[in-house]
Amino acid sequence: RVLIEKYMAGHPDFEIVYFVNNGKPYLAYMGDRYSGCAEDNLNRQCICFAGPSKYLDVYLKNTHDRVCRMIEELGIRFGPVFLQGFLDGDTVRFYDTGIRFPGDEFNSILKAATGIDFMSVLVRYALTGRTDIESGRLEGIYYLNGFKGALLLISARAGTIQSFDGFEAIRA
């Protein structure tokens, strides 16, 4: 068997996070991903993430409802759902998904713009089993209350770690 996928270089790349509360998915944010330049060998690596996405309205119109149904049918009750994709005209082509927050630190921007600290919400749920975030607070937060956010991801060259201190403190 062979799976052939369309090569998406040059298409808009984005990241989406839903937050599921009591079985209902809420779009938390959608932001655009920007890659570095080929001369620096960073053309396949995200160096900047900016939100809300300039493609948000296209996504809401063409894909959002279907993704919400998928999340509901998976039976997820609480927590984040992460998706990355490309926009191909009006078609979204997802390439990475997970039941987690993405590895970047956009949560700090989301917290500043909306007042919701999702990390604290998750820790509280893990410790108490309570989902005490009000669903009304989750409606429409993907517009970041009119704010714009950018996350710069600094890329470094390969190197060698010369020393690592702290093993004794960790053991203690």
C-alpha cells in the first residue's frame, strides 16, 4: 500500500488548539506559523507563530464544525486538542494532531489576552477532578479579545553540551 500526499511547500501553515470542557470543544486559538529561510537551512522549521490567524474566518466557515464533531465523537471530556495544518485554497490539510497543547509557549499570550490560564486549569483538574472553568468564558476567545500575539522561536545551530550540573541536587 502507498499513501501519497500533496507537497504543501508555499501553502499557509497554521496551528489550532481546542479546549474541551465537559465534552464540548471550544476553539481557543488559531495562529499562523512562519518558517525560516532556506539559506539558513530553516525552511522547514517554524521560527515565528502569530495569532489570531489571518485565515481564521476561512477555517471557521469551512472546517471548524467538522472538527468539533470529530472531537465530540472521540468522546474527549476535558483538555486540549492540538492540530497543525496547511490551507490549500478553502481546504484544510491537517498533518499533525494530538490530545495536548502544542510544544510552544503561546499559552502565555492566550493568558494575557483572555485572562484564562489553561495550565492552572489543567493542574487544578488533575489534582481535584473539577472542571471549574465556565464555558461562557471560552466562547470566542480565539479572537484574543482584539489583541494580536506573536511568539518568536529562536533557532540555534547544533552544538555540544560541555557540562551538566545538578544531578546530585536532583538525586537529593
